[in-house]
Amino acid sequence: MYNADEGAGATNSDFVVPVAVVRGDGGPARDVKVVVDVSGLEGVAQAVKGGYGNCTGAGPVFTCEYGDLQNGDGEANAPFTLHGVDGVEPGDGATVTYTATADNAAPVTGTTRMTVGGPTLHSPKEERAVKGVEPGKSHPLTPRFANHSRFTAKRGVALHITAQSGLLMTSRPDNCYFDTTFTSAWCTFPTKAAPGTAYRTGSPIGYTAAPAS
């Protein structure tokens, strides 16, 4: 839902409820509605009306109306926006329930388990400029991050590394997962980053400048 150290300052409006009609012989689904019950979030988050979509309610129950949906069609609404609360711990969570109904179909109920994330880790505020890198040659940079919160990253650390335009990542650490263009990677570490502690990776990441055109 949000990171524990964000507390009451956290806001998250990314929870979208997609609804689709599975193809069948019964024709369109008529007067489709989805009722979202967030009463379980009490104490870990506050839900208010979402930013878009045909949904009503101010919590803890929101109703989204989708109208008639043809076979294979779907729509999405954002019924609520979440705000954090102070005093939560990483891993605190609750269950949100969804119930979809239509005039000519049996109701369907589903649940989502939502949890509060661990601490926010920060990269250095000042970026170090790199000059004189020749096209086609590699230059090593060592990622650094720090935990400024009061929480320990008990489940380890996930580090997102990206290469700016014109650069490629040439290092291939076993704990990193690269996209197909080798310009973005997620690297995982078992390190339980402690509060008030700064870290750097054990080896640098190599970046190569694209050849001059």
C-alpha cells in the first residue's frame, strides 16, 4: 500500500479494479456493478473516493457501475485512493473484498491482501558527474543507498538501476535481472538494511557509452 516510514503522509491512487466479461453464449452482461469493501483497512490505511471512474461512496464501501458489457469487453475504475496512517509497521496489512454482480449472471467475489511495505531507501542526494567517457568504452560506477528510517529492511533490498540515454549496462551480476535492452535492471540483496546505515554494492556496475554516429 505504501512504505511504513511514509506514515500519514503517504498517498496511493494506483488501485484500479478491472472487470472483463468472459466470452459465452449468454449475450452481454447487463448492469454490471462491483462493490468494494475496504473496512478491513481500518488502522492501516484510510480510503477516500478515487480519482476516476464511475464509482460512488466515501468508504468503507464503494460501488462502481460498469453498465452493460459485451462478451470479451472490459473496463476499469479506480474506486478509492489510499492515505497512510502513523504507527504502522512493515508487513501490517488487511484484506479488501470485491463482489461483482450483473442482472443475468451469478455474483463473483474476490479478495486482495494489501500490506504495508518496508522502509524507503534513498540514493545519494548529490550525483557525481562522469566526464571523458569515450564512445564504446566502459566506465564503472558503484551504486549506493541508505536507510534513513527507523525500520529495518527485514526482507532484504531490491535496487533498481537504470542507464541514461546513450548508455548500456555491460556488467551482468547474478543477482540482477535485466530488461531486453540492458538499460534497466532490478538487483536483489539479502542484506537487512539497518536504520541509519549507508551501503554500497560489493562491485561496480559497468556502463558503456554508445558508439558515435
